[in-house]
Amino acid sequence: MHKAWGIAIPGLLLVGAALLRIYDPTPIQFARNFVFDNFQRIEPRVYDPTLPVRIAAVDEKSLDKFGQWPWSRATMAKVIDRLRELGAAVVALDVLYAEVDRTAPSAMIAALPNDPALDGIKAEMAKLPDPDQMLANSLKQMTSVVSFAYLENDPLRAEVPLIKKYDIVAQGATSTATGEAANFALGGPFYTATLPLLQEAATGIGAVNAGKPDPDGVIRRVPLVVQIGGVLYPTLTTEALYRAIGGNTPFIKLAGASGAFSFGASTGAAKMRIGQLIVEPTADIQLLLYDTGNVAARYVSIADLFDPSFDASRVAGQIILIGATVEGLKDIKATPLSPYMPGVEIHAQMLEQLLSGKYLTRPDWANGLEFIGLVVFGILVIAFSYRAGALSGLVFALIAIVAAFAMSWTLYKDHGWEIDPLYAATTALVLFIATTTINFLRSEQDKARIRGTFSMYLSPAMVEQLASQPEPPKLGGENKEITVMFTDIRGFTKLSEGLDPQALTHVINAFLTPMSQLIKEHQGTIDKYIGDCIMAFWNAPLDVPHHPREAVRTAVEMRRTLKRLNTQFATEAEAAGRVPVKIKAGVGLNTGIGCVGNMGSEERMAYSALGDTVNIAARLESLSPAYFVDLVLGELTAADCLDFALLELDQVKVKGKAIPIRIFTCIGTEKLAASNSFQQLKPAHDRMLAAYRGQDWDAAEAARQECVEVGPERLRGFYALYETRIAEFRADPPGAGWDGVYVAKSKTG
């Protein structure tokens, strides 16, 4: 068995495990839920009786007092009136009143035969009080919330209009964020709602849906909003809380919005504001149930409310949820801690979590962290088992498994984060077994071959010693100042979609070949090709005097070469009768200390560079489209090229860095820098930045316009960017504490 199999087979297993995690089939979800449910069983949320949430229960005692369920709306009106007398802050009905009360005069009259002899009786009946109107009057006299429910596939139930309107909005990376939020939210095209008369009387309306159970039938997530036909509505929990605490209308911030980290992707909700409360929901705008199990102290029997000796303090100032809890009537759900949980108690638990700030969350980066943990643990287990032997591999695998569970438990206990340790731990164990087995088989095979080859020349003891001799590779490196370049094709994905494989290969090779040649001609070292990207650096392994200058000169010549290359593509396309390909490229250059040397594995090593200098160079390259330029330089790189045509772009905090850096672009070398046009542009450009940072918006705009007039066409996009910034800051000044630094929210700025 070849030595490479010790890496290849476990590597394939790791890839398979990673793909399976991305697919996330039901058995993996079951295993993940098993871990989190047991975390809750070990340390559930402790019920806090001081929180102002109670359930007015339709229990056996209440049925004995008021009769069978459902009660007349007149009876429910008395209940609400009594709660108002006792000082309840909000009453929320976990009851759908979608049809007219069966005891209403209109309903009873309609049930009588069409007989003239009954006209008198009908006339007298029509004078009787309408229980629906009585309930509406009671709802109107206090802060109250009625119910509706979304339906996924029952269009016949959407007969009662949903007349309450809300302005729940979302902030995202685009102007259609509210529509995007609706795409993430649970809901359906149909609904059933409380009667319009009661909706108009109530303060608000909320969805009573407790969310979708997981495949095992357990409710673990409860929605905060739902969507019907693409319109967002609050749930009963959200609406009751909002009406209780007041403040701003519920507001959703999507991942990718300002301040919500997502690598620029739209992955769902990141935060939600209800009044002045901020919560971190799941991506589909739900809240994870931090279960306490059934707690009797949450409940107040409706019958007890009418006892003259009832302690009003149990209700005064409280959010009161009215719901049925009698066996056979209640909406039974299974939760992590209880197989029999009334739906109304789930709503109560949600309110408690929101008010106390004690809730579980599965951050939108949880899947990414688990995936990275899986890959990192897997690679390390393979490496330890392959390089250090079975015992070391086993020790590391056990440490990794214990560390994964310890980290997961700590994050759950201290922060309420649900991060799955089980899948990565199980994968690590499987990889250890696979790697150890392969290494054993390979070792036995190698020993047998050595014994067969040398047994006639060496003693058995020496043969065994030779067979057991390890040959570890030597790795090394050094820290030194380097200038790092990253360059790649802009819009490569779109470009690749429009070309067949042969044409795409031709374009990529035609780009990489001359660019690589330029780097080598200017004493650069090509580190690697990453698809359409070239990574290179200067001043290693050989010293290069003024290496930043050489790197910038290379980038300027790349710009000229790319122009010639596009002309070549156009000529080829014209000859072939097809649409020409036009390439745009971005370059990032940064100078600083980096670690360079032979790096890699025992199977393959390469002379490469690592470190913060490399990372910042990559960030600078990715900033180029944000500033509408093809070349972005770090400050130390620019410092060695002061006689070039340099222009400062901005002061930025790149992703992952706390200290701002000045970034520049270079539009030409010494010849352009000495030209009249650049001599006119440079002072105006510097005045614009100085006025901008000094918050003198009029002066900044005047200087910017001068730059547009004298500057080259390719800088128009850059100056348009500052036109937008100046206009925004003029309308909403940043304040005296502003330092003029732009904070890049993602790798691409």
C-alpha cells in the first residue's frame, strides 16, 4: 500500500463527512437535537416568578364555573373585564374567534324556520345583546391582542379578512430587504383570522402558530413573525410584548445589513428589535425555546379570578395569555423537556425569555463554525495519526472530542449558543480509526518489503531496525520584510459562465502567462495560483532593493499588458465571429514582515509566505472594486514610490484589523507623475481628502469637482464614491468624534 493512502483515504472520508454536513440529513439533525436537548435537561432555564407573564387558564375548575368550552363571547367579555379590573397590562387571546358566536341573536334567528308565526319571536330576539359586540367592547377598553393563524394549504379557511396592518420592516444589504425577510419567515398563502369586529376592537393581532415541529415532533423553535403572501405579521408573543412595552415598531436586521456580519451573504435574520428589546433570532426569524418544562406557577385559573379573595397582585401589571389547558381541549405540543406542553405555555415561555434576556440562539455563523471545526479537527486527527502514530493520534482525538464538548457546553452555559460538538467529534473518531488502520497495514507492508529486500544482507535485528526507521521531512522558515501581491480577474464567475471549458482555459492561460512573466522579470517570486488569482511576493528568497517599488512598477505594467491582451481577445473574437471577452483585473500590494520558507506536508512542500502582511494584501486587492480602481497599495508600499503618480484613497479598517491603515492607488510611474495633468490633479485630490476628514463638506465637494475635471476617466467612479459620501455626511454629519476612518464590514469592503 502506497504511503499516500494514509492521507488520501482519510482525506476522502473527511470530504465525504463535510459534504454530508452541508447536506445535513435528518439523522444528523436528530443527533444535534439530542445534544442540545440533553444540555437543557442538565441545565434548563430556571422559571422566574417575578417576570410579568401569566396564563389565565381555561381549566377544569373554570369549566365547572362557566360551563363547557367554548364559552359564549359574553362570558369571555366578563373574563376580560375582570382582568382589566385587576390591573392586567395586556390581555392576549390564544383563541381564534373566526366565526360568529353560536349564541348570538343573529345566529339563533338564522337557525329558526322561515315562518311568519315566528316573526315576533325573531324581533324580540334581535333586541338581545350581541355577545360578539360585548366581547368587542371589552377588548376596546384595555390593551388587548387577538389571534390569527397562517395556513399552508387550506384556501377555504381564508374567508375572514385580516384587517390589522403592520409596518414590520427589515434592513438588509438591498432595498428589498423586507421582501427578503418574508422569504425567510415561516408562513403560507392562507390564514384564518378572528372576526373583523373583534380585530377592530383589539389593540393588535398576532399569529398563534407555535412553529413547525422537527421531524421527531418536538417544538424547538417558535416564530417571532410570520408571512402571509409576502407580508410580515407579528406572532402572538411579539405583538403582546410590543403592546406591553411600547416603543418602536418591530424591526428585523438581516445578515448582510450594516453591522450584521455575514461575509456579504444574505443568510437570514441576524437581529430583531421589539420596542427597545434586541434579540438574536434564528435565520428564519424564530426564537429557540429555552425550556423550563411545565410550571404550575405560570397559571391562574380563570375561575379564581372571580373569587373576592383573589390576590390582584398576581395579575396587576402582567401580560395575561388566555388559553385552554384542559385535557382534550388544549393544543398539545412536545418540547425538549415536556412531551405534553399546552401551546399557550410555549407562548408564555417565549415572553419570559424575551423579557429576561435569557434565551438560546443558534448564531448564523454556527453552521460555518461547525463546518470549520469538523475540517480542522479532521485534518489534525489525520495529521497526528499519520505522523505521530496511533497512540498520539488517539490521545489527540480524545482531546479534540473532549475539547469540542467542553467548548459547546461552555458556549451553551455562558452565552446560550447552540454549537454542535457531536458530528465533528464522531468524525474525528472515525478518521482516527481509518488513519490508524491504514498506517498499520502500510507499515506491515513496508516492513515485509524491507525484510524481503535486505534479509540476505543484514541480520534480522538490523532489518527490523531499518524497517522501523522513520524519515520525517524538515520544515523551516524565516521572518523578513516582503512586498506581497494578489491579483485576480474581476467578475470571473460571470466570465466562466459564458465560456466553454476550452475557451475559459485559453482566457485564463492567456492572462496568467504574461502576468507571471512580468512578476519574474521584476524579481518577484510566484507563490501560487488560486484559480484566476496570482499570489506573489518580493524580497525572498533573494533580497530585492526597493522591492515595494518593483512590485508597484510590475502592477502598472500589468495594467498596460491587460489592455494589450483585451485588444488581442477582440481581434480573435472578430475573426471567429463571436462576442469578444474583456478582462478586468484588480491588484493589491502590501509591504511588511512575513514568514517565508518551505511549507507544506511531507508529501508536498512549496516555498511560500504567511502572516498578517499576506492577509492584508489580499484584503487590499478585494477593496479595489469598492473604490473603482484596479490597484490598491498599503502605506509602506506607497512610501517607497513617492515619485510615482500616487493618490491616497482612504483610511480604512480592513476586516479583522483594529488599527486603520492608509490606502493608495498608483495611476502611473515617474513620467506620469511629472506631467501637468497629474500636477493639477494631485493638489486638488489632497484638498478633497483633507476637507472631507475635516468635515468641510462644501470645500470637499468643490475639490472633488475639480478632480473630476482634471483627472483621468478611470477615476470617475472613485470620485463618484466620494460624491455619495459627502452628500450623505452633509445630510447626516458623523459628529465631532469621527476620525475619517472607513470600516470595511467584510473581506470585500
